[in-house]
Amino acid sequence: MAREIVVLGAGMVGVSVAWHLARRGHSVTLVDRREPGRETSFGNAGIIQREAVRPYPFPRDLATMLRVLPNRAVDIRYRPGGMVKAAMPLLQYWRNSAPKRYAKIVPEYASLIGLSLDAHAPMVEAAGADSLVRRQGWLELYRTHEALSERLTDAEDSAKRFGVRYRALDAGELAAKEPNLAGELAGAIHWEQPWTVADPGALVQAYARSFEAEGGRVQRCEIKDVARNGSGWRVDTSEGVLEAEQLVMAMGPWSRDWLSSLGLELPLFVKRGYHMHYGTTGSARLNHWVMDAEVGYLLAPMQAGIRLTTGAELERLNAPPHLEQLAAAERAARKLFPLGERLDPEPWKGARPCTPDMKPVIGPAPGQEGLWLALGHGHQGFTLGPATGLLLAQMMEGESPEIDMAPFRADRF
């Protein structure tokens, strides 16, 4: 039976949820203060990461801790205010990164990642967005043989357990694929399955247009209040009032405060990130998405130029930008590849919504009938949005989801 449903948040996750619900015949309104795909989904690295079966754990080994402690690393930086605000979730994150706990989390997380390509495929086709997508994988390069060998051990395990496909490249093979890279490089892992996207925001917008073609409505406005309305829900916005039988919260890092106002506390925290686009010097060309794994940044040949994305910054959601991490990444990247001038007026800043056990929250909100959650995807909202939309739609319809959803329930906290 068709229902009136409001989806809050028009990033990759929210758009994907709305798309699946509209395809099932529901009357769906997608609400955001900005156009679809203009927040976190706009600024990511643009990889649909089928290989990312292992979520990012909190570093626990002494060598990594000592390297990070001076707060000058490219891959991770922290701010005292951000650490204090997220102290309890970060402590739980550290505990869940212990070997035994992490070993249990990986196959649960991998079950979701395994759906990623198959979930994106029908949306790409329906949206007519194939021109944005490249299906040649990406390169994770290493400067030392020791680090490459250690990573290859993980890759082999992921191949056996989770169907990940990869190829090990020595220095010569890497140079053949990317002749304009410089420096002493040991080699790389070519992750063969992932798709890369030349304009991540444009892909989300294409999915949103496909949602509208299915009869869905996109409403751009400020959300003023969210409250129960009898057996349904009421959303007060700057453009008027929306009423619905069911409500989906998919507002990424902004979800926590809205859920708190409804009496639901989830241990969400944010990892912020930055990007900048660059030209190239001379006739230099970057053929693949390339991660400088031991330094901690990624270069991506996108439509807007070579996008450099930083690692993570532990900071408050709305704190002013701190651009030292991006500057450090740029210095390292210029030694690897002949970047040209900056192309953007200023760096982009975004925030990833994270949970202490590294898994998203997908399913019903405890004690809140008709409220559904799709949030906390960390680094992989762009990858996992369509899978989340499919699974949540199945749950909302009372169907058996394609995978066990117990690990992603909100009441696990």
C-alpha cells in the first residue's frame, strides 16, 4: 500500500533511500537545505569502493600513535575541542578497534560493501549517468616494500573471504600505468572492481532527477522542527509544513542533534575532510585514482581537475576550517605528481558521520514508530548509499532484507 514518506537529507544516502521508495510506488518528498549532492557527497574521493571490506579502525599500535601524536600527519589530525566533544564515542571506537572486536565487525561490514556495485548499477542505468562512471578500479601505491607486503596480506585474505579482486604491481608495472609519478615507489595494489566517478555531486544529482522521474518531489528548504503528529510525523520547514506517515532520517552528521531533540541519543561523531582541485603542468596526465597510502591523501582525475582529498580531521562539526592538513598533503602530492595551480577559490570542507563500531545505522528508530534511520556511514556513504536505500526499503515494506540487518540496528548501542 502506498504511503506518504518524507526523507530528510539529500546526500547519496538520502537520495538513494528516496529513489527506492518511489520506485515501490510510495509518495516521497526529499528535503534538504541545499540541492541534492552538495554537502558531504559532493566532496568525497569519488570511488564506489567494492574493495573496502575493512572499515578504518582507530590506531592502537605504538608506532602509529607516536607518529600521529605531534599532530602533523597528513592522514589524521586532531583538535582538542573535537576530541573533548566526542570523547565517549572515540573511547568506544578505540575499544572496538581491538583485534577481537574488530575481527567480528569486518564480516558484518563486508556484507554491506558486497552489495555496493550491484546496488549502484540499476541507479546509474535509470539516471543515464554512465558517462560519469569509469570501471577500471584504482591504485593504492606504497613507498616501502614492507608496507606493501603487509597490505597485500590483507588483500589476499579479503579476496578469499569476501570476493575482492586485486592485482599486485611492482614499481615497473606501476610506472607503466602512471608514467608521470615520481619518487622511489615500491609498487601498488590495483583494486580492480571499484568504480570511479568523475563528478560525485553530479552522480547524486542524476540519481535525484531519476527519483523525480519516478514521481518523487525534491523540496529545498530549511528544516525548523521535527515532531510526532498523531500516528505520523510533522516537519516544519521554511517553505511550510510537511506531514507524513513515515519519516527517514538521513542527514549525515546533522542527524545527531535532530534525533536528540526526539529523545534518541546515538554516539555519532565526525571526521572532517578537505579537498582542492588542481591543473597539471606540461602534458602530465593522471590515468587512475591514486592513493599515496603511506602518506595519507588521494589524487583523482575528475572533471573539475585533479582532486586532492585529505585524510581525516577529528574536530567539531561546525568549527572553522584548519587548512594545514591540506597544505601538508599538497606539498607531498607535488613531489609525487606535477600538479599545476589551484583551480578552486577556496578549499572545500566536509564532515563524515561516524559511529564507534564503524558500521552505519540502518533500520527503525527505537521507541519511535514510523521513524527510520539511514546514517553513520563514515567514509563510505557514497559507496553504500544505494545498498542502504535498497535494504531500508525492504525493511519498511516488511520484506526480508538481502543481508542480516541486526549488526546495523540502532539499539545495538
